[in-house]
Amino acid sequence: MASQWHSLVCQKLFLAKTLVARTEHAEELPAADREALIQGAVELMLRARQLLLTMIARCHQNKAATPTTVDELETLFSYPIAEIGTLRELIDTTGSWWQHLDQLERALSEPPKPRKTVTDENIIAISAEQGPDRSAEALKSTLAAISATARAIDDQHSEW
């Protein structure tokens, strides 16, 4: 059962990786097309993360649950499961793939911040735009880390 869910997680990650790869060669594309590729990849990664939670529930024989958070996943079980500890560690680790996805999700869920206009009087006060790293390299790194986590969970449960 876990392998079917692992395949679905991998499918979403593969599609996200395909979109990220297209952003690397998108210099000639209009800005809206590049943005669509990035946002599409992020949305697929977020879906994969959600499906990973469902995969964990299925690995532990909870066939009906579709948790959307680690807290929801944890409430499904009356006993501790190792995956919860792994996910909590990712949530608390600065720079983890989980935190990167949280940052990307927040950025996609809020309107863009108004930009200040640059003039001679305020040129020093203007700083680089803050926000999560949406570069192809950062997205690839997050994709690889999610894939490794999903693979490790699937491998652990496939042994049984």
C-alpha cells in the first residue's frame, strides 16, 4: 500500500522537477510564464508534502485518513510513530526542506509587498527583496530532500 502512495508523491515531485528544469532555460520566456513555472513547481511540491502525510498514515494502516498537518497525523495514532519525530525535526530545523516549503507557501499566500521607488535620497535604504529562495538551485535542493525523505519512509515500510 505504501508504494502506491510513494509513487503518487514521486509523480508530483517529478512534475515539479520538470517545471523547475524549464525555469533554468526560461530567459526568453515572458515574466508571467517564468512565474507560472515557479508557482506551479511550488504547488506540486506542497501537494507532494501533503501526500507524504497521507502515505505515512497508510503505512500505519490508517486507510481513511488524509491529514494535512503533522499535528493531524499525530492525532490519528494512540502510539508514537518514528515518522512524526522525523517530521518534527524537519519543522524545527532551520533551512530544512519543510521550512523552505513553509516559506514558499506563505509567500504564495500573501499579496506582493509594495515596492519603494528608488530615488537619490533613498537609494541606500533600499535593500534586496526579502523572501524565500525561489531559485532553480534552491527548488532542486528541496525536491531532492523531499524525495529522499519519501524514499526512506517507503523503504522502511517495504521491509515489513
